[in-house]
Amino acid sequence: MGLTHAVDLIVTGSLAHLWLVPFGIIVGTFILEDATTMLVGVLAADGFIGIPLSLVSLYLGIILGDFWLYGMGYLAANHKWARWFVNHERYEPIRSWLEERFESAVFTSRFVPGMRLPTYTAAGFLKLPFRRFIPPVILGTLIWTSLFFAAAYLFGNLTADWLGVWRWPLAIAIIVAWFLFNRSRLNRRARASADKNRSQTSVITEV
């Protein structure tokens, strides 16, 4: 809830000056991109932000955020412990799997909750070609963000007369629910991965 409130303050606060709006949206996407997209879509439906400015700012912020994830993974590989992780034979199947399906894996992870962070950071961590990373990131962002923005815009238009003052609480509730859903999926994946690693370690120890 705190992050959602921060996004709301940043984006709506930037409305005071038109030149601040793109910066507010871009910063918001770095905090919670889905919440920012929904908020901006509803604000565009209300006429506070133009559709072209909304979409361009969202595209730019989300794409830069994806590049940042790749860059963080790439920088992490320069540390000794990370270098061991990358070069160890145990993790070569990860490298091979990503190399064989790199573009499709990057593109698909945009649409699967909880997959974008590990996939994009792994791509940078394993130093897979950035030039191959760029096209699927841009294409996935254009499709996903456009659809999400359109849904939020439609929600804003349809509920303006139906719900009145209750529209924004409902919108915030949807954003929070989506955030919690994604976090829950990510936590389950992390626990499953940890359990798998522990089982593999125990098998190796027994051998």
C-alpha cells in the first residue's frame, strides 16, 4: 500500500506542471509500473493527461526500467562471487536455455507475473547480448503497456458516471490486489526454487 500511495503522490503531484508529467510517470514506473499504468490510464480518461503523452512516457519509463534490470544483472557479474556463479558448470544449463530461447523468453516474461525480474537480471548476469535483449523488450512493452493502458482508460470512462466518488477507491483496490497477487506469485516461485536447490544439495551431499 505504501508504494502504491507513493506512485499516486508522484504522478498526481506532477500534474501541477505539464513539463513534470513525463518525469512523474517515468519515476512511477520504476516504483510500480502496473500501478502507474493504471493510474495514468484513469487520469487520461478524465482528461488530466493526453493519451500520446501518457503512452510515450509509460513506454519510455518501462523500457528504461527493463534496461536497468539487465544492467544490474550485468554489473553483479563483475563481483567474484557472481563470477563463480556464472562460470560454474552447475549453471551452464541456464545459460544454454536462455541463449536458445533468448528473445522468446524475454518477450514472454513480460506477460507472466513474477518472471520479468529473474529473467532480465539473469540475461545481464550471464552477459547475454544486449542487442538481442532490446527488440523483445520494446515489443513486449508496446503490446503489454498499450493493452493495460487501454483497459485502465476504459475503466475510467465506464466508471465515471456509475461509481462517482467510489471510482478511485476501487481503482486503488484493484492496483493493490494486482500488486499483492504478483508478489504472492513471486514468493511462491522463490520458495519453490529454494526447495529445489535444497533437494539438489542434499542429493549431492548424500552422493
